[in-house]
Amino acid sequence: MSPACVLLLSACLAAPPQAATSPASQSTEAEKIARLQRQIEEEATQLAAIRQQLDDPDSEYRRAEADFKAIDNQLTKGTRELDRLRKADETAKADELDRTLAELKRRWHRARDRFDLAVLERKTLQERLATLPVKIEKERKALDRLTGVAPHAAAGAKPEEPGKAPAGPLPVRPPSPSDPPAGPDKSADGAKPGIPDQVLGQALADSRAKEEVASAARDKAESIAAYLEGLNRQIELEQRLLETARKKSALAKAAAAEAEQERQKLAAAGGPAEEIARRAEEVTEAARRVEEAGAQERESTDRLADLHSQLARVQTRQVTVRQEADQTGREAESARKQVDALESPLNLRNVGEWLTAHGGKILAIVAGMVVLYLLAKNGTGRLVRGMAVARKARGGREGEDRAATLVGVFRNTLSVVILGGGVLMLLDEVGIPIVPLMGGAAVFGLAVAFGAQNLIKDYFTGFMVLLEDQYAVNDVVRVNGIDGKVERITLRMTVLRDQNGTAHFIPHGAITTVSNHSHGWARATVEVGVAYKEDTDHVLAVLRQVCDEMRRDERFAAVILEDAEMLGVDRLDEYAVVLKFLVKTKPMKQWEVKRELLRRIKRRFDQLGIEIPFPHRTVYHRHDVGDEDSRPHLAA
């Protein structure tokens, strides 16, 4: 908070409500200091009382919590006992306990309401405990400003040396007529041409001074608004505490009346002395709570009156500060408009001086553009006629049209160059920077270069393919759905040769998925179909024997890496039972191993009589009676 805002806040807090309406009722410095000191002491006392109340083990909150827990436990146990008696059909005891529980439920409701009010009061006190120190700190700063005490230094900050000017912005002094006029701000290119230094300098100085005054007024208004917000929050909390105190008083009175009524009934009926004494204690306790709630209600009422008094004082001052802020803001805006009018290029004096400084150069540039354009136009016309004559001399007309076209392009190019160069010179002369325009041209060239981004993407992807060793020459891969053998790799593309001998040229930038059939190791997947009548366990044993024999073969021992993995019956087809097994091989050898396995399996099945079924159809021929042969003939 700035010193000016602290001083304003001190005036707002110390001034009585009628200070704004009656000049004779303005408070003196002593009255303001005394009022602030008294207010700080009262709020500090409130803060200490709140902390003590929150930490007090015998507070209303603790007592209400203990009472509610005790009654709640009794009610819970009694309810369980009642359920047990009813299940045991002990009706008499159940009815007696039910009457006792009815009285206990009434006490439970009163204890619950009392505990709810205590919880609400505790929450409100905790909120006051959080907001009240902020208000006290602001009031202490205001008091320090009134008494001339330096503001509290931040933690770790060095105290100011005696006689040394305080840190922070100094108060602004409005410019005096005797002060030398301040000139306009100079840029890297010097003063703005056409702007009168004396008049503009004075206008700039006046605008800065009024802007600082307006800024200080806005800070004052914001400071008062922030303090009002905190004050309204304090009033809201105090009103909540007052309402809670009233509810507590009403609840305690109702509890006292009910306890007294029960005591009188018990005394008249000659009830137990212990129960009558307990009722008397409840009456005494309820009366004590009524007295405490009444005292709290009176304290809250007094604090609310004091807070409303503070609110009235601050609101009265806020109206004045807002008026001052609006007035200073209008004056600052008027000064800014005056400076803008002086700096505007449409100002008649600025226009005259600017034409004097730049008019001749602009006319020279325009004249040069016209002369160069006429020269380009006439020169290209003569060139067209000369080329046409030469072409006719050789007996052709096509050359004349070609020459005219080329010359037209040349003329348009010259026109664009002359016009573009002249416009750039004119823009530079009138004060518009041409460097951003040249930058835009560079961006346009870069945009053209982006047309080759796919080519760059191809090279970068090819580099990553080689770096990560995704595949190499002679590997069998699938790229974008195309199977083939890698015949050649460059940084830009990969050449695949498929089984039909077709070469596929695939740019690396277009590759999204690569499936390498020969990376590290390979696997031959073999499926063999046998007839349904065959014993599948016997067939699997035969297949394993064939695989073992082939792995022991010298020609395939280095090719097959592991024993065959028999997966068993894979599916039941229409004509056969399909058995499946896997053989792990070296890369690029899976097809050779599979072909040799199928050859050996076919030979072994023929030796053992294991049938490999194939799709067939049975046809029956019918003959008339008496035919020599009426048996059906099977055709496959």
C-alpha cells in the first residue's frame, strides 16, 4: 500500500460520519490518533478472545460436543436393546424402554441443535480469526502514518539511514511556468519532423503530471474499495455471530423451561431424588447458557454498531475520492488528447513542415518512375519491331509471335520492378519502415521453399531407416502393403522387387509401416491336413519325428535354430483335420525349410499309409432292373 493510500485510509477510519457534511466537525490529528488506537486495541482484544475461545477445552463447542456424543451413544445402545427385547418377545420391558427412549430422543434433538449452533459459531470465529488481522494491519499502517512512524520494514530489509532519502517514487510536482519546457522524446532517428518542440514539450510534461495525479487518485479509490470489502466481510461475520447467539439463547431458554417442567412433574409425582436433582442441574446449566448467549448477543450488537459506524465513515469518504478520481481522469484524458492532436500528422503546421522537408524528394521519385516506365515501354516496342523484321526476312511468322510474347513478359517484369522499387522508396520517404516489407518478401520465398518439404522429409526418413537398421539390402519386407526383396536403398527411396519381378520405387516419406520378414530370425509355419479317420496323436508323433530327422540333417542343422513347436490340432475343416506346428529358422530360410518339410512329410505319410484328404465328389449311377451290373460306380 502506498503512503498516500495509507494516509487516506487513516483519514477515512478516523473521521466521524458527519465529517463530510460539516467542515466545523472535522476531527483533529489527536482525535484521529486516539480513535485509531482505541479501535486497534479493541480489535486486538477481540482477536485474543477469539483465539482463547477456540482453544478453550471447556468452551461451549466442547461441552455441546460431549453432551451430544453421550446422548447419541445412549440412544444408539437403547435402540439396539429395544430391538433385542422385541425380538425376544419381552413386550413389557420393550414398552418401558420405548418410553425412556422417547424422552431420550427429545434430549437428543436438543443436544443436536445445540451442537449445530456451536459448530456454526466455531466456523464463523475461525473466519474472523483469518480476516481480523488483515484489518488490524491496515489500521496500524494508517496510525503509523499519522504519528510519523516509518512503515514496518519487510523481513530482512535494511533500515533506512538517517538523512537518506526514502526509497520509492517521489511525489510529483506539477510543472511550473518558470521551468524549462521539456522536449519531446527522441527516437533513434532523431526528433519527429514537423512537431514544434516548445509546444509539444510543454504538453507532454503537463500530460505526464496529470496522468500521475490521476493514477494516485485511482489508487486511493481502489484502496478504499478494498478496505470496504474487508469491512463488509467483518459485518457479515458479526451478523452471523449475532444470529447464532440469538438462536443459542432461544434454544437454551426452551431447554430450561422443559427441564423445569419435567422437574416439577417429578417432584409432584414423588419421583426419584437423583432424577429430580439431575433435572435441577439441567435447569441451572440451561440458565447459564442463556446468560452466556445474552452476553454474546450484547457484545455482537455493540461490535456491529461500531462496524456500521466505520462503514458509514469510509463510504462517505469513498464518494469524495471517486469524484476526485473521475475529475483527475478527465483532466489526464484531455491532456492526452491535446498531445495526440499536436503529434497527429493531420495537424496543419505538421503537414506544412513535412511537405517542406519531403515534398521535393517525393516528386523526384515519382518523376523517375514515370521516365523509367516510358523508356521501358518505348524500348520494348522497338525491340518487338526489330525482331519481327528479322523473322520475316527468314520467311517465318511464328518467330514474330514468340518474340512478342517474350518482350511482353520482359515489359511486365520491368514494370513490376520499377513500380515496386518506386513504391518502396516512397514508403521509406514518408516514414513507413520498409524492413518489415522486405521481411515479408523473405517469408514469401520461404513459403516457396516449403514446396520441397516432401523431398526433405524423404531424406530425413531415409536417414532414420538406416540409423535404426529397420531393414537392409536383400531383406524381404512388406512396405505399405507391398511385399518384396529390398534391391536398393538410398536416402530418398527404397527399391523393392516383388515375386513377379516388378520393381517398386517407394519414397521414404510415404512409408508408414514396415514389416521385415528377415529381421533377426524367422519362423516357418506349417499346416498339414489329415483324414478324419487318422489318429491325430500318432500323426503328431510322426511330424515331430520328421522334424527331428531334418534338424539332424547336415544340410539343415545350421539353418533350424530350435526343435519344432507342435501346436496340435488347429482346426477342423470340411475335408480334413488340420495340424499346425512352428519351426524357428535363420532369416530368409523359413521358406526353404518349409518346402523341405512338406516334401518329407508327404513321403513319410505315403510310407505309413496316412491319408492326406483332398476335396472330392461321389457320383452314383442307377441302372434299370435286369441290367448286368446294377452296382453304383464311384467317380472322383
